[in-house]
Amino acid sequence: MYNRSTMAAKSSRVGKETEDMMKYRTPLVSRYASKEMMFNFSEMKKFTTWRRLWFWLAKAEKDLGLNITDEQLKELESNLENIDFAEAAVEEKRVRHDVMAHVHTFASCCPLAAPVIHLGATSAFVGDNTDLIVMRDGFNILLPKLARCIHRLSAFAEEQKSLPCLSYTHLQPAQLSTVGKRASIWIQDLLMDLRNLERANHDLRFRGVKGTTGTQASFLALFDGDVQKVFDLDKRVTEIAGFSRQYLICGQTYSRKVDVDCLATLASLGATAHKICTDIRLLASFKELEEPFEKDQIGSSAMAYKRNPMRSERCCALGRHLMCLVQDPLMTASVQWMERTLDDSANRRICLAESFLTADCVLGTLQNIFEGLVVYPKVIERRVKQELPFMATENIIMEMVKLGANRQECHEHIRVLSQEAGMVVKQEGGDNDLVQRIQSSSYFSPVHKQLGRLMDPSTFIGLAPQQVVNFIQEEVRPALEPYAGQLSEKSEVTL
């Protein structure tokens, strides 16, 4: 067991890489998330965005007449990524304020521009606006990945649109559907998530330039009471940041219900992934369908024959986490006293990043699953044959009635034979022999020659194949059109 002195002695003898392995790192970063999403929530992205916001603010203030020089702007722009993180850490420890620590650090490499950094602004100007930029960029990372998941699964659905399979209600065999129709049900949920993420992304606005408690009083003072210039400043910085709209009303921060809306859409995606991957896990247990399984992959350390659906299990595990994370912004929004309290800060540092990182992990894994789904038609056929005789009884009764039989009498005959066949399956562990019993019954002799046609699984799937085709043409393809140039990228998953 390590104590502090042991750890210190050990650290002095090992390289930095080994030392890093002795520190906790979230598995979202060390195992699952993509590099692009990790960078999106990195310290570098955060603090360079702060500096860009200060630069954009100063530029807009100069354009509107404040005494800011081109040399000051040039100095700010040339140092946007020149961040001394060690100096910032020292400053934060001294002043106990992260924004002011970075104001001082930026000013130390921009002595000429130091007087105009953060001019008229409050901490939420950089903090909140950066969060909105990062969430927007996060959605822009997630949306093409979700589109690729839909694209891969729709190709699978189209390929399997006519393969009959058992469908289930209450996880009990109901009637027949097709493998492609079931996949289309999954796609429909994913399309709803695509719509929700697009809507949440579109609805995001910029906090903008609002001052300490949202009244813009500090900027009104800077511009000597010129109201129009204050509004123009807000609009200009919003547009430079890449937003078409800003929130017209806010307190010190933008409403924390914005975080609720964003994380709720991601939580809903988590529910979709959990449902789909639970279905895949169940179907893998039935041996009807499998996720990709690599040549050297080990399913169990003890049971060498096992092929565990670990990708789907991962999606279920992360999907649960994603669903739970929306509780944080819900509670935060509910306890923001008046114009703002700081108990939102530490919580948001965790839940915003974790939600997007988790969604990123889920989508990368889902795409990998959909790119390698394996179907076992013979197993599906065998399972269909076990249940189809019971499902076909109504068709047989109808055919007998057409040939002159009494419906009630026919129903009783087939009920007795069905019960006998059921006893063989449940109590003796045998195969369903209802068809053989019908063939041996003289009562049903009028339909003996037609049993093959009446038992054809393709006659029990209704319009499932046509539904799949219509669904893909009318709903899936139009939804994917905006992502046409982003659909080719493959997903590699580290297991």
C-alpha cells in the first residue's frame, strides 16, 4: 500500500509517463472519447477561446469609437495561443479567481494592450460565452457521427428488409416481422435524436456583451450613454463569434435552462442507444444477430467459446451515465438565486463536458456496431418454425371456413391439437409438431395440400419490406442530405 512518502520516492524514480499513470484520469478520456471531442473540452480550447473573446470585444469596442489602437489589437491577436499555464496557476492561487488570473497572464505577454483586456466585461463574458461556443462545437462534432450511425443502419435495414423473423411483445413471440423492419424502428429513434440535436444546436444563442448582472450598465458608461453603440457592440461580438442571435435578456449568466435543453437531448440519445443495444444483446443471446467480433477477441477469460456483446454492453453502460447527467443542470437551474449563484460553476465544469464526451463515446461505438452487424438467417428460420405453426392457426381456420367448415368446430379441433403440440414443446422439450398433427388429422384433409402455402413465413410479414423502403426514401435520405460529405469516415473502437 502506498503512503505519501512512498509515492514521492517512487515518483522521483520514474518517468513522466509512469507518473501520469499514478493519477486518476476519467475513462471518458483515457479509453473512449475521440481526440476532437477531447480537444473541444480541453484547457487549451477553453483559455484560447477566452483570449479570442477578449480580442473580439476590444476590436468591436475600437470599431465603435473607444480609444483602442491597432497596435494593441495586433498584440492581443498575436498572443492568443501564447499561454503560460504555470503562470496562470500561480496567479489563480494568489487571487483565487480563475478569470482574473488569466487576465493577468494575458496582460503579462501583452503589456501594450493590458489596459483594454476585459474592458467593461464581467467573468461571465468569457466563461458563459466560451461554454456556449464549446457546446455549439460539440454538437457540430456529434451530428455527423449520429448521421453516420443512421446511414450505416439504414443500409443494413434495406439489405434485410424482407428476412422474416419473430417479433415480440412482452418479450414473448408475437407475430412475424423482418430484420430490416426492426432495424428501421431503431433508425426512427435515431432520427428523432438527430432532429433534437439539430434543434438544440440551432436554438443556442450567444450570451453576448451584457455586463455584471446583465444590464449592460458598464458598457453604457464606456460609450457615454450611447444606447445604440451598446446594442451594436453586443451584436458585433455575437456575429464575430459565429452566432446569429444573442440572448436579449440574462442575469449575470445566461439562463441555466439552456444547459437543461442541451443535456436533455443528449440524455435522450443515451436512452435510444441503450434500447437499441439491449435489443442487440437479447438477439445475440438468441443467436440471431451479433455485433462485430474480431479474430483475436476474447469473450471470457474462463469460457473460451463465449462471444460477449461487449460493444453493446459498453453503449448500455455509457447510455445510463448519459441519461443520469441531465439531473445536474436540472437541479442547477432550479437553485440559481436571483441573477446567479456560484454553486453552478463546479457542477457545470463536470456535467457539460461529461455529457458531450459520453455522447461522443456512445456514437463512435454505435457506428462500429452498425458497420459490422452479423445476421444468422438459419437460426432465425429455425426459431420462426418453432412458433409459426401457432401463428398460422387463424389462416388455417379461415381457409377451412372458405371450403365449407364450421368456424367454431374448426377452432375447437385446432385448439386441441395446439395444446397437444404445446405440451410437447414445454414439457418434453421437443419441436413444435402442430403441422404434423394437422396433416395427420382427417378433419383438416381439405387443406392438407395447401399447408405449405399457408405456412410460408413471407406471407406473415405484411407490408414490412415496403415500409422499410418507403421509410428510407421519405425520411432517412432527406435527413442525411446535409451530411452527405461527412458519411464515409469509418469508426475504430478500442476494446
